[in-house]
Amino acid sequence: MSKPDSDSPSGATPGFSERIVRCPQCGGDSVYAPSNPWRPFCSERCRKIDLGAWANEEYQMPDNTPPDGLLPDEPMPRH
């Protein structure tokens, strides 16, 4: 991990160019560089909203495991 350049007024890391990416929360512009402590988010607010969504289990992956007692190639019973 490289150290910030102490001679640089912005504290930028040498060899790391800033780029603008889309904030995953609000979709706005976000600076993806060491100068943005909330990267890839644009602000602390967007970071906290995303963290809250994780804490509330709003991000879920589908579960394709069959119910207990069924083999994977057996059809699911219809009700």
C-alpha cells in the first residue's frame, strides 16, 4: 500500500488518478480516489443508507435449494 505524497497539497496518492464513477446509492457522480473517504459512494449519507439496507437485510440472494425431503430432480408438489 502506498503512502500519501506529503508534498502534494491535496494529499493524493502518487500514480493514482481520480476518476468519476456512479454512486451505487443515488446514481450521482462520485470521485473514486483516496481524497473521497466514502468511495465508491459520493457522500457519508449515501454510505449510511447502503449500510442500513444491509442491516435490514434488503439485499438478498435467491435460495434455490429444494425443501427438506425432496431430491433435486423431483418436481415440487403443487397445492
